[in-house]
Amino acid sequence: MWSGNQVNQKNDVPAGVLVFPREVQFPKEWVERFVNVTSFKKMNEGVHFAALELPHIFAEELRSFFYSVP
């Protein structure tokens, strides 16, 4: 359980990351320092409010991630 004291400790919970073109761009390696990345994808479209702008694409990516988690 995370209490806020273990900021630099890696979390084992599976995580999915979507990086949108007009958001901060960061490499997968940065995220892997802190979470168990099971899905990392750079999107071709969408910005800060991707769930509102592209709900069908966002929902499909979310669904795909959850189906891939063991």
C-alpha cells in the first residue's frame, strides 16, 4: 500500500500508459521506474481531454488494457 512516503519505490500494480501528441512526451523508461508498465502506446491524435475528444478510441484502448491484465 502506498502511503506517500515511498515516492521512489516501484509499484507492482499493472499500468497502462497512453501518450497523446500534444501532451508532455516522455519515454517508456521513465514510467517503468515507478510502475509496472504492461501497456505503453503513443497515440497519433488527441490532446489533454482525449476521453472527451475521441471517446471511441480512448474506450477501445482502455478496454484493451483491462483485457490484457492477468
